[in-house]
Amino acid sequence: MKTAIKLAYRNLIGAGLRTWLNVIVLSFSFVIIIFMKGIMTGWDYQAKTDMTNWQIGGGQYWHEAYDPYDPFTFIDSHAPVPAGMLEEIERGEAMAQLIVQGTLYPAGRMVQVTIRGIDPAQQVLQIPTARLDTLTDDIPALIGSMMAKNSRLNEGDYVTLRWRDAAGTFDATDVIVTGIFATNVPAMDAGQIYIPLDTLRAMAMLPGEASILTFRESERQRPGLPGWKLMSKPELTREVDELIKTKQTGQTVLYGILLLLAMLAIFDTQVLSIFRRQKEIGTYIALGYTRQQVVGLFTVEGSMHAVLAALAGAAYGVPFLAWQAKVGWTLPMEASEFGMAMAQTLYPVYSVGLVATTVLLVTITTAIVSYIPSRKIAKMNPTDALRGKLQ
């Protein structure tokens, strides 16, 4: 094997430009695959981290009637907070939210909103609810930057808010925007308005009740609560997982095209090499090499393209990938248009496993493509090969 590697290296270097063209094309495949995989991994990490910090915490309990995609369920999706969760809320390890459907009237326009009652002192989520703890004669309200842009509201603006209480009576009042925050989680921004939990409970005539209970991340097994659905983090992030899986499927097509181009070049190189080096092959066999050893030599020679490509890719790929991991990849459009937890700038995340898997995949594929044309050597007659004639 050591001799085969030395001969293969000598033959590749001797081939000159043809070898380096194959190596450069194959190195592009290495770098692009690792970069795009890193983007997907970074998006997955960033999206789940943002959702954890802004929306789901360590998991949630939903009222059994609550459906975030059906606002008509909001009127019935509330119940008193269970005693066990009250203790966690008092310790700051959990928080309650009451959700009520409402209508906002900014500048004479009508905007359907979800009113979220939330404790201004909560520390479970990163929502800056402390801005709701403001001395004012009116009801303080907190909205996201996307909501502020769509409704054309600014901090300090007054706006009329209408809701329906537990008795079915519609009521309205003016609220003052005491804070505007920015988040990468559209579900906590678009169409959402936050007011103090106790205030919304009084407005909706639902004392002590909640629609969602969010707890901090914990390793312990959560018990079931009568009338509530336990929603784990994997369940709450399932949509992100499915979207990323769909994107990865699309990327696989690109990876296949890149590898196909590189493998086609290597395949042609091997076929041409075997055709032009028949006398050399015959000499190897005449010197005592078995046909399988010669096949192995040409397979190693073709596979060595992947090794040289990995080294060449590392020369320019490591600085490029490190730079991208630092500055990120800024999307050419507003990330909020995707409707998913996505930052405007995605930061790739690379791992040893990702790099090793990519190198192994390309190397194995290169070895297979190199072996296929090399099998013809086993059918060659040594005498004809020495004459330069192929059977």
C-alpha cells in the first residue's frame, strides 16, 4: 500500500495541469458543501435559541382548548392556574400568559390583534416586560418593531384597544405604547400587543386565569395537569425542524450537481489515463504485480484527488469559513417575510463531525468513481498491454 501511494502521488504530480484542475473543482465541492451545511446548522441553532429565549422557554402547558392558529378558540382557552404552577410562578421559575382576541384602532384603521397579558416582573422570557411597569394613568402596552411598523405606532402613542370579556360584552379603552422591542421570532411580534397580566384579567373578568404556562428549561420530567396540554420543546420547534429538513433536501440537489461535475472530470481522467498508460500497466504486471494490485494502484491514484482537494480546500476554505462564521451571511430580503424564527444575518456553525463527514463522503465517492474504470485493467492481456494494444 505504501508503494502504491508513492506511485500514485508521483503519477498525479506528473500529470500536471490536468490533476490540479480536478483538484480545484473538487475542492470547491468541499468548501461549498461545508459552508451550506454550516448555514443550516447555524440557522437551526439560532432559531431554536431565539424561540427558547423569546417564546417557549423550557416548554409550556397549553389550555386544552387553545389553538394558536384559531383565534376563535381564545375565548374558551383559559382556566385557573394550577396550584403546583402557582408555586413555580412565585419562585420566578415559570410565568403565566392570558390570551384574548382584540382589535386595535391606530389612526382610524382597524387591526386585528392578539392581546397577551404578561407579568411585568417575569424573567423566564427575554420580552422586555419591565417596560410595562410604568407610572401612567393609562394602561401601558408593549409591541414589537414589526407590529409598530405595520400599525404605524411609536413609543408614547395612544391607541384605542377593543376586546370581549368573559360575559361576551365588548369594551374598549385607550392604551399607551410604553415600549417597542425587536425580536427574531415573528410569532411574538406580528399582531401581538402586551399588557400587564393583572390588568388584562380585570378587563376580561378572568381573575387568576391563564391560557399558557411557560416554565424554565429543566431536566426533570414534567407531570401532566388536568385540562392542560404539556408541550415539550421538540414539539414546539417541530415547524423549524421540518422547514430546515426541506431546505436540506433542496441543498442535496446542489451537492449532487457539484459532486457529479467533479466526479465526471475524475472519471474521464481515469479513463484517459488507463488508455494512454497501457504499456505502464503491462510493465507493472510483468514485474509481478497482480491485476488486482494494479487496479488498486489506479484506484488509489484517483482517490488521492480527494486528499489533494481537501488540502487545497483547507488553504482557502479555512480563512473563508472562519470569516463567514465571524461576520455571518446577511439575507438579501427581510427575514420576517419567512414567518419563521430567523435572524437577518445567519452565522454558520461548523463542527468536526460536519467537516469529517463531508471529507469522508467525497473521498468514498471519489474512490468508487476511480475504481469503476480501473476494473478494465483486470481484463487486459499483459503482452498486448506492453505493445500498447487494448483487448
